Amino acid sequence: MSENQRAIFSESWHRVAGQKLRLRPSVVIRRQTFRGERWYVAQDTFTNQFFRFREEVYHFVARLDGTRTVDEVWVGCVANRPDSAPGQGEVVTLLAQLYQANLLMGDTPADTARLFSRHQKRRHQELVSQLFGIFFLRIRLFDPDRLLNKTWPALRWLVSRPAVFVWVGLLLTALWALIGQWDRAMDQSQSVLAPGNLLLLYAAFTVAKLIHEFGHAYAVKAFGGEVHTMGIMLLVFTPVPYVDATAAWAFPERWKRVMVGAAGMLPELVYASLAALVWANTGPGTLNSLAYNTMVVASVSTLLFNLNPLLRFDGYYILSDLTDSPNLQSRSGRHWLHLWERHGLKVNTLESPARTRGEAVGLTVFGGGSYVYRMLITVSIILFVADRYFGLGLLAAGLAFTGAFIIPMVKAGRYLVREPRIERSRRRALLIAGGAVAAVILFLGVVPMPDHFRAPGLVRAVGSVDVNAPVAGWMVSLETPSGTSVGTGQPLLKLESPELELQLAAARAELAQAQGRERQMLAEYSAGIEPMRLRRLASEAVVGRLEADRTALNLHAPTAGRWVALRTEDWEGLYVGRGIRLGEIVGPGPDWEFFAVVSQDDASALFDAAGKGAEVRFRGSSGRDVTVSSWRVVPGRQEQLPGPALGWMAGGPVKTRENDQRGVLADQPFFLVVGQVATDGVEAGEGPLLWQGRLGVMRFARPWKPLLVQWARDLRQVLQNRYQI
């Protein structure tokens, strides 16, 4: 049997050949055009179910009148259109899909029972789908069609040409106001997720989404469609409104379908523009915070999520219509199945939904990308929920894992065992699938792979020393300009402290009084000599410490090198507290050291990495890794970072304490690793690679382990750190 014959005939044909079928009386068929090809959409006006098929399939479906058998109809199609008639396998698949969509019926007494059975099965599938799609659970509340019919005449002016000009002008005005206060907007964004702001954020989000959903509903109504479902969707357990605008699928004009998809975002942007104008013209307060939250959720979040085509929101349907690629997700899944059967099993029964090579590439990329992205979003949401409600997050994780992996594996097993299309290649399919699973398990669980962990840090020249203010005081002068080479003991800058002078005068007076009392005890009362002596010694210690502080007001270079001050001007009159970093003495080199901050999570890994190699990588210098010749761990846990550039306050990667104004105290203790950087050849190529204080990442090599072992360790660390399990 030739390849074309295998595509025409099917082993399952006997199951449907003798049946007399027809579309249900409530089904309406409309014609659409995609990429110059005619498509047809079957809509059940009673249940609002849709099904889309190509022109050659339509010629078969249109002949199903209930008086002829499926085999007679198919033979007639082959006789009339031998080049484009669907094959038996495609017909079997088509009838099964129409049957499951409840669009097909037969003139048999038992059809009512089968109809009820199909309805129950579909309801069961919907419940299972909602259960395992727990983060996007939909609850239907009422039919809004009557409300829309009454209110739409009063709102029809919103789609007029003058309204469009007003919308564009409002949007441009809001953007101008936002750009003029951009720094203020960025500062206020830090408190969006603060506990005290969550109620206002949710209120703004709910109103924005209500406007969004009514935008879809009124767009459908404007083009002659009907909307019969409105309710709430539990979006990550947060109730938000939703409407069912699937009636737009039946619109023949593509631009109408695109407008319905965008009709939710357009009024939301108007709402965001109004909120931006209110925010820009009000001061701090409840109204200002509510306007800011509205501006954020109705613009940024809407554009980031609703326009994302990898999720089945507005962007997905807009992309489908703009590219003339209907049913992107289901077609991409069918295309992947076609690739598996054709190239893996050498079975050509299932046709690819792609008509061109470019469309095939697009479906392949979209199918893989959307699946990976959905998994990333699911994991992120689970972690987000579990951080706040661990039990709920654990339940959601179990359901999501079951829906994403267990159920697909069960379906794959049924497909391998029961699918009639692969009957002749079933042994090959089982062998390939079993071999692939075994290969993946062996690769992930047995084959050792490189294992590394990374720690952020900064590079400094050997001999570099920080210069910190030894005592609080007011800046008088910069004795040595920044950038000058200095020797040990050379004056750097001068401070003064009137408070210190007053404390020193009081301490000296206290010392003089203690000395006088001690002499008096020598002459009058011998039993009081010892207490007075101890008092005098304490006063002398205080005077000595204060005099040392006064001497330290004149800062001198602790070592030789190049003096680099943090400030180069406006020194006079500047008050600095004790311990404030004023600059550093950069070592003469030419050797360099890298100071890496290793978190407590990776502390045990340091022992595994002992004796192994390490290297330093810098952002913006891809391919120019620096080898670490040796490294050592500074004894004891550290709290102060090697430099403020590593802390969050300076935009660094290490979280610092909230009450630390200097931004150098880490939120959690860490281990400090000092690595000797091998400088051979690092300056060659595209300019210098090392300079003082440059941030980078030190990568430590550990003994090779299988990937499953590495992932299990990472998962255990996440559970320990985030949930103390």
C-alpha cells in the first residue's frame, strides 16, 4: 500500500461508515477567510459551541443530511473532488470532534441517551479542567445580554470617530504628565506591594478588569453578536470579573475579531489615562495612591499579560487573527503529534494542520514556547502563593503538577496502547517511547554533569584599604586631592568636632576633680584612697580615648597607594558619622583579588569546591572569563559587605538591612571568599577587564553530579529557605 493510500484509508473506518449523521438543527455555519483560504465556522446557537474547519471538510459536512451513510457521503466527495477530499482518517477525527462538541446527531432512538451522555462527559471534562487549572477558575453568575441591549444605545457614541480623537488626545496628555514626573512615579512604585496598599491595589484592579470585560462585551454587541455568560474568575485565588466573548469567533471579518480582542485594553487605557492625570495633579493621600494603583494595573499589567500571545488571553486571539492562524494552541499540539507520527513512527495517517513550511515552523515554535512559558508561569504562581499561604500553595502545586505532568502521561499511555492510527506501528511506538523515557531517566539520573555554584562579589587591587571616618565630625578640608598617589602617613583630609572638644573639656575637668579628691584622701582618709584611685584611672582612660579621637580627626593614609575619595567637591561643612566610608587607598598592584559573598545556603558547597577550580565572570564581558589561581575563606561569618556597591541600596545583588543607612550590612550573615585573580592575558583583547570595585560573579566548580541530584538539592534548599521544611 502506497503512502498516499495509507493517508486516504483508515483502520477505524468501519466504526463510522454505516452511520447516518447530520448537524444539529441549532448549528449555524458561517464562512471566513484566512490567508486567502476559505474556512467555515460551525456554531451551536443553543450551547454557544464552536468548531472551525477547512473548505474541503465543509463539502463533506454539508452533505451530512441524515439520509445517507457516512461512507456514501465520503465516496461522493472523493468522486467529485478527488484531489481535495478528506481522507478516512481525517473524517474519523472530524466526526469524533464534532460529536464531542455536541454539534452532531443521528436519526436513531438512542440519540437522546447519547446526547445526555455526551453532555455529562463534557461537564465532567470542564470540571476536571477547572480543578487542574485552579489558578484560573471560572464561575458563571448571570446572562448579561439583556443588560447590554438596554445600555448599548446610550454608549454607542464611544465607537464614533470623535471619541477616537478624544481617546488619543487623552492618552498623549497622560503620557506627557507621566514623563514630567517620571522620578516620582518610580519612587512610588516601591510601595505598590506594601501591606498597607494591598486593599487599594485590589480595588483598582477590580474596577479596571470590570471595565476591561465590559469592553469585550460591548464590542461583541456592536458587531451584532450576543454575550450570554458573565461571572468571576479566581485569578490566583483573586476574584476578578470575566465575560464570554466567544461569539466573536463567528464574525466573518477579521478586523472585527481583532477589535473585539483589543476592546478590553482600549477602555482600560482610557481609565489609566484619567487615573494618571489625577495622580499627577494631587498630593500624597488616599486619592493619589488609588490613582497611582489604577494607573499601574490598567496599563502596565494589562499590556504585559493581556498582550502576551503565549497565554490564552487577548494577545493570543489577536495574534491568531492577525496572522490568519486560527486555533493556534490546538493546531500546534496536533502539529507536534503529526511530527511524532510521521518522523518517529513513519505513519502518515494524521495530516499536519500547517499548509506551508513557514506555518509548520511557526506552529512548532509556538507549541514549544507556549508550553515552556506556561510551566514557568505556573511555578512562579505556586511559589508566590506558597510564600503567603503554604498549605494552599502545596495543594495548588499538587494539582498543577498532576495537570501538567501526570494527566498528560496517562493520556500518552492510552494513546500508545489504544490509538487505532498507529495500530501497525504500535510496537515501534512503544519501543521508541520506552527507549526515550529510559534515555532521559539515565541521562538525568546517572550521567554526571558539571556542577557549579555562583557568588557575587567585586574585584580590588591587592593592598587596597578602605578609609572610614574613625569619629563623627564636620569636614574642614580635603588635604590631598582624589586620584593622588600617597605614602603611608600622608594627610588625606581634616575633620573637626565641637562636641568632641566639649566632651574632652568635661573629661579633663572630671580628671582634675578625681586627682584632687585622691590627694585629699591621702591627707585625711586613708580608706578612701583606693576608690579615688580607680576613679582617677577611669577618668584618665576617658581623656585618653577622647584625645585619640581628636587626633584621629586628621586622617592619614594607612598604606601607600592611590587615594580615591568618594566625593571630589563640596567637602566643606559636610557632616560624617563614625564608620562612614570616605574613600579608599587603591593598592599599587599589579595583582588583583576578588571578594566573593557566599550565602549560607552554599556554605557546605565550599567544602565540596575545595581544591577545585574557580573563575570570575563580569557582565558585559562575555567570553572573557578570569581564572582564580587560588582562594581562601575568611574565618567566621561576616555581616559587612566588601563594598557598598554589592548592596541593594546601590543596586547590587545582595539584600541589605532596612535600617542600614550605609547599605553595607547584609540582611543575612555570609561567608567571605578571597580569590587570587590570575592576571595573565586578562588585559588583552577589547580593553581592560579589571578595575577597582568592578562587580562580577565568582563561579566555583564542584564534583560532577547527575542533573536529578542537582535539581533535588536545589529544591531542598528552596524548601528550607523559603518554608523552613
